[in-house]
Amino acid sequence: MKARDWHALVVDRLHPQDAYGIVTESDFVYKVIVYGKDPNKVRVYENMTKPCIVVNPELTLEYVARLFADHHLRRTPVISGDLLGIISLTDILASSSYLE
């Protein structure tokens, strides 16, 4: 994540009925570094959020922004059967006409 300047990764499902997970840079700081754990020995599944809140690509930006505000989210996977991508606060701001 650091090498590519990524702030989060979606953790794939083990089987189709399973939930997606997400691991963020905040997870590493608050669940690994703060406790002095060795990042090379900690497994992703030990620190990821699962199940994570996901959104459908048909939702409006306003709805997603409200969801982010209500649940204190910064980013979430976009899923329609399969993983399509991640939407972030930055994406919402960049697409907002309110900033013009």
C-alpha cells in the first residue's frame, strides 16, 4: 500500500456467500503500529473490517455522501455482483457541483 500510495485494499471473499472486507492505512496505525506489533507478522484478516459497508453503483452521490457521514466512512467498495471499485470522499468531492 505504501509503495503505491494506496489508502485501502478490498479483501476478496473466500466464497460467493462470504462478505467482502476492507483494510485501511488507519487499520495499520490503530491496530498494529500503536500496539508495537510487527507488521511483517500480522495477518490482514486480523485487522480488516469485515463485513464492510458496500454500495451499489446505481446509488446517487448524495446518498453515498450521507452514508459516509452517518457511518464515519472515508471509502467503501462499489459492488454489483462483483467488485467494481472503491469510492472515496475525494471522489465524491471531485464529482460535486457544490464546490464550483
